[in-house]
Amino acid sequence: MKIASEVLTKLLSKKDICVELICNEDININEEMSYMLTQIRNVIIDTSNNDYMCIEKIIEIFEKYGIDCGERHD
């Protein structure tokens, strides 16, 4: 979970971003982020993926968690 907060901190420090979290459910955000990062790591270390498939699978993970990547990656 430490890596998740470090990644988020670095990303937010590069931009002038204000984040407001509103949860309607009892969700453990640290667990969700940790699991998402684990899924992304597994995609990256899977040598059966070519570069295109690796990016495509990471985009699918983002979208599963409600992170819109737009159409740019196509």
C-alpha cells in the first residue's frame, strides 16, 4: 500500500490537481488501489504480451476501476 500512495503522490505533485473523494459505499480505497497496481504489475511482467497488448490490458484495468482513458490509445 505504500507504493500506491507514493505513486499517487508523485502523479499529483506534477500537476496542480485538487482531489475530492466521495464514497457512497464503505470501500477501502487502499486495498482497491493496491489490487489495481498488482494487476498492472502482472500485465507488465507477463512476457507473453507484446507492447500493444500490454497497454491494451492496462487500459482495460483502468476502465474497470472507472478511470477513463479516452480514445487516444487507439
